[in-house]
Amino acid sequence: MNDRYDAGHGADGAAPYEFVGYDEYGQPVYRQAPVRQDTHQQPYDPYDPYSGYGQQGQQGQQSHAYDPYAPGGGQSAPAYGAPDAAGQDTGPQPPVPSYGSSYDPYDPYGAAAHQGAAGGQPYDPYGQPAAGGTQARVTEQSAYIPQQAGPPDEPEPATGSEGDYRTEQFAFVEEPDGDSEDVIDWLKFTENRTERREEARRRARARLIALAAVLALLAVGGVGWLWYAGKLPGLSSSDSGTGTTAAGAQKRDVIVVHLHDTRQGGTTTALLVDNATTRQGTTVLLPNSLTLTGGDGTTTTLAKSVEDAGADGTQDALDAVLGTSIQGTWRLDTPYLQNLVDLVGNIDIDTDADVPDPDSRKKDQGPLVHKGRNQTLSGKMAVAYATYRAPEESPNAQLERFGQVMQGVLRKLSSDPQAATVTIQTLAQILDPPLTDKELGTFLAGLADLAKGGDYKTALLPVQDDGTLGAEAGDSVVKDILGGTAKSPDQDSAVRVLVQNAGGTRDDADKARIALLNGGFTFLEGGTASSRTASQVRYADAADKENATEVAKTLGLPAGAVTQGKVSSNADVAVVLGEDYDPSS
């Protein structure tokens, strides 16, 4: 086995090897020691602390040497010729360098340098002669001992001359240092910060553009809604002098419902109005005494029109007198009303009278419906309450009770159009065309949604004793709820003329009606007015001035009788027959 501190051990007769250094893999490199001229000089062994120092020991330059590897750590080696612990002579000892000296007995380079300084030539481990030296070159052989590691904690070799450098002492230019990394990081930071600023500016511009677009859409939508609702200034036709204002163009759906009492006879009529523009639902109660004009020009009442003219004729007559547009007629017999209340699960209303049971034959039996707040009514009870009228009550009392029942039904009906349609279909009722189950169910679902939200009310159409609409009382319902003045008649439709008798006889009014019907006008019964001498023909809109002039000619009135003034909302021209009216003229 090769001794790491004696490279030539065991080689009989061969020149000893000396340690050169380590290769790039960390393995020690050896070569043959050069042949010295001095045969008495011991060969140099880099791992032998006593190699090359025999003569110095003989000359007595150093009597003791420090052995770092000796047991006991740092004890002095025995002097030359002194016996060791076994009593044997240890031989010459190497000199111990003084403090600060560069000599290291375990440094092969330092040992050689010291030897040269002692009188020999400077030693070059690679075989190069020192300056001025004449050392002969010998053939050298390198040997690798892969299993052998270098001495532990070997000090750095001396760099006294040029070329004595190790690879690890060099720094290469291509290796990045800390400064270059800092510069790259700074450039990246400044570039990212600039990009973030530009991105922030782009986002800010995009937000401003989006905000401007939203504001523009809101402005356009607001103006469109005001125009649709007729609330834009300058677009509604009004006359401050007469106080007549045309209602805005609002979207309204109107259905007339006729309740037929199959037990006692008679009918009750109401209009169900869904104003989609204002999100308001209304039940308009129509008295049976309302005067209507038939298709042939004859005057009749609402109750008689329902019985005689039927659904279609009554619907057209109501459109003419109210100036509205009715989409359909719903005939609701009392048995169907009873079934409808039972289907929605009873209703809760405030009753204003005790209603007896119509099927009871006992006089002392209690009432079927009790007077009070928040009374729950079944189908039978609801029908009895809707058709009840006490002997001393006016017809409007029963009409208002029917309105309460209808509003109670709408509050319990489903707001889903499909579910409401199923409820109507469950009634198995045959509707008057063109109204269908789906159309009626969808319409009632919309009203049910308004009724549940509190946006529903009931209004009574004011009618005078003679059945005509009052000029002022009718406007609050006809104009505001039904939007009668918002109706745009067809170009070829007849002009509606409201006639009031203010001094003549009843016969004069009938003759005026016949004359207007023959002239192609629609006659509206206006009842009687306060007595006056001169007849008058009024128009509200300047566009109706020509029509008013034609009406005056038809009735034989002078052109001076035509004037601009207040006209009922359900008419285009109003005529007041005075004492000067002569039907024969």
C-alpha cells in the first residue's frame, strides 16, 4: 500500500518520487525526483519532514524541531543524535523556522526554496532552472494515484514568481457580478413602472369613455320616457286659457268586464285598466245609467246596451263615449265568479254591510257576510257581497262592492302569466272573441302584480242624473285614467259632437241629433245645461275649428256661434242649444 507521506517507499533501487501538486480533479500528482550532484545529500521528500535537512542538523544549526503531527500537539522533537523513548537514535532533525519566516517544513515549495537559500540552487518543482542556475534537466515521469488524497489543510502555495498561479485564482470576464445584476434589475424596474403608468392611463381613458356612453344612454332613455309619457315641455297640446290639456301618449290596456247575475238578473260593468307607462292599475266602475249612442245613432243606457247590443256593440259604444280603446270584453257570470274566488283560495276585503244568505229561508238566520275589516270571503260569500244592494241604497253602492271583490281577486291571483292562464282555463269558460284564455290570463297576471304591490285603485265614473258625463267630473277619470284625449281617431272617423240642451225643448234635442247623424257626425248625449239665450258651438283644439264650423252649418247656427272654449274630453266639438235654436232653419 502506498504511503501518502512517502512516495518512494517500497521502490527498491528506483529513484524516489516527489509531490508536484493536484490536477484539475483534485488528485495528487508525483514525479521522479531529479538526480542531485551531491551524493551525500538525502533525496527530498515533500512529505518527509526530515528530508533535506540532515546537514543542517549535523552542523548544529537547530537542535530541536517542532513537529505539528507529534503526539501531545506541539512538543519539541528530540535533538539530533538523542535517543527516543525506545532508546534509539532518531537521526538528524530539521531546523525549526523562526517566527515570521516563510519556511514551512511541510511545504514542498517552501522547503526547496529554503534549501536553495542554504547554499544550493533554487528548486523548481516543474524542473525549470532558477535564474543563473545550471541544473540539468532529467527525464521525468508523472504518476497518478487516484486513491490518495492530498494532505489535510494544505496552505496556499507561495506566489513569489510569475506563473505560480492556480486556476481558482483567476476571475473570468463573462461571469456576471453584483453590479451588472443591479443594473439589469433597475432597467427592468423602470420599464415595468413606465408600462404600468401607460396601462393606468389607458384604463382611465376607457372608464371615461364608458361613463360618457352610460350617461348618454341614460339621457336618451330619459328623454324617450318623457316623450312616451307625454311630459316633455312643448310637445303636449294645451291651452292655458281654456284649461283643456291633452293627455300624454301612455300605453294602456283596457278590458271591459260584465258581471251577469244569473239569480236576480241584471248586469254590472267595470273597466280593468293596466297603465304600463305609470305602472298603475285601476278598476273603473261604470254606472248602468251611463248614456251611450248606438251604431244607428240612437241613444241608450249601458244596461240596455249590454242586453240588446251585446258585447261588441257595447264595446264600440263605450269607445265612442269615453274616447278610449278597449281590447276585449270579459263576460263573467256569477257562478264563474264563485269558482274563481274558490280557485284563488278565498279573498280578504273590508265589508261595509251585513249580507244575508240568499239561499236561506229562515228570517232569523244570521248574515252570510258580516260587516267589518279584513273579512275572509269564500266564493259564495263573494258573489253575495258583490251583488248585494239594500233597498234604501243607490245603485252605485252595489257597483262599489263589485269593485272590492274584483280587487280582492286580483290580490290573490298569481302574478305568473302561465299560472294565471291555467286558472282561467280551469274555469272552463267560453270567452267572447277575440279575447283568448292566454290573453286574459296574461292581462290579469299584470294587474295582480300591481295589486299586490299597492299600485291599484278603484274609481267610479261620475255620471249625471240624465246619464251624461259631467264636463268637469268626467275629465278626472276619462282623461287621467282612461286617456280619452290621447286617442288618435282615424282620418276618416266621424267627429264626436256632444250636445246639451240649454233652453229648447226635448224635441229640439232629438231633431239636432238626427241632423248631426245625417251629416256624418257622431252624436253624444250631453244632457241639459243652464238656460241661455244664444246657442254656442265650442272647440278646444285649433285643428277642430273647421269641424266646429261644419257642425254649426249642419244645425243651422250662424258662424258667430263658433268659438274656442272648453270641451269634454270624450268629444271633439261641444254644442249648447239655446233658445234661438230653430230646427226648421
